[in-house]
Amino acid sequence: MVRRNSSSPNKSANNQQGMTQGRGVDFDIQQELARLQEIIYDSFHIPLTQWTIVDEGKLLDQLEIIGDRIPEAIRKALAVLEQEQEILSEAEGYAQRIIQSAQQEAAQILDESGIIQQAQREANQLRQQVQHDCETIQSQTIGEVEQLRQITTNEIQQLRQQSLAECQKLEEGANEYAERVLTRLEDELGEMLTVIRNGRQQLYDNASSRGTSPPKQTPNLPKKRA
């Protein structure tokens, strides 16, 4: 069963977009989630009830589209990670060039061993610092990508389970509604059959009282089911 609320699909979609962008989810995925909500709101509403008939095929197709978009968002995040790694590689290369330049300058000053040793220590410290920064940024980025994947996967699973539950409730409600309509129709037909039988009996009685031949009786209609 899908219940309509007072908020519009656009307003609800905008709220979801704000929440999702806060987690860094791709905007295209947010559009597909908004489309899923539109499918529910645009579905046929049964008059005088709180039930709405949702096309299960459209609903599952939209969920499949969203599931296909999730890897795309992860690939984009990995592309960002690769770009950051390239930047870090360039920074490390720049550091290596600085180190080499310092070593060359130190080699030209053979008598100033203290300066050479100092340059080597600074170069080693710079190399270690760059390596440490690269490892830290890489670890943080991988952790963010994994967190994003877990969040989006959990959201899709929850949405799929909720949609299937709604479809099941809707099907049960539709069966109950059909049962009520058919029962009412059966009662009305039973009343009509009773009126027809009484009319035939009246014709037969009138013919008997006038001494005329009663009308030929046709096979009795089926009696109203108890």
C-alpha cells in the first residue's frame, strides 16, 4: 500500500537531494530516486480508499536503473582518487628533483661536509614526509569511497525491501476490494432473481384464478446462494 502525503514529489525530491548531496552521492542517482517517487505518486489511486495501484514492472525497472547507477558513482569516486594519486606522484617527483638538486649542490662543495650531511638529512626528511602524506591521503580517500559504497548499498536494499512490502500490501488490499465488490454484486443479482421468481409466480396464480391455462413455465433460474 502506498499512502499519499500532503507534500509534493518535487518538494520531497529536493529534500532527498539535499540529504544525498551531503553524503557526496552522484546527482544523476538523485534524479533517478526522484523519478521513483514520481512513479508512486503518478500511479492510479482507488477512489474512496487509501489504496494506490503501482505498476510493479515500472517500480522494479526503476530500482534496477538506480542499482546500475551506483557503480558509476563509485567509479567517479575512484577516478577522483586516481587524480589525487597523480597529483601526489607529481609532488613526489618534484620532491625528488629538489633532492637531486640538493645532492648535486652538495657534491660541488666537497670540503663542506657538514653542509652535505645537512642537505642529505633534509632530503631524507622531505622524502619521508612526502611519502607519509601520500599514504595518509590515499588511506583517507579509500576509506571515504568504502563508506560511500556501504551507505548507497544499504539505502538501495532498504528501498527495495520497502517497495516489495508496499507492493504486497497493495495486492492484498486490491483482493479485499474486489471481494467486497463481487459480494455486493452477488447480493444485488440475488435480489433481482427473487423479484423475477415472484413475478412469474404472480402470472401463474392470475392465470389459475381466471381458469385459463397458466403460462408455460421455463426452467427455474438458479436460486440465490446462501
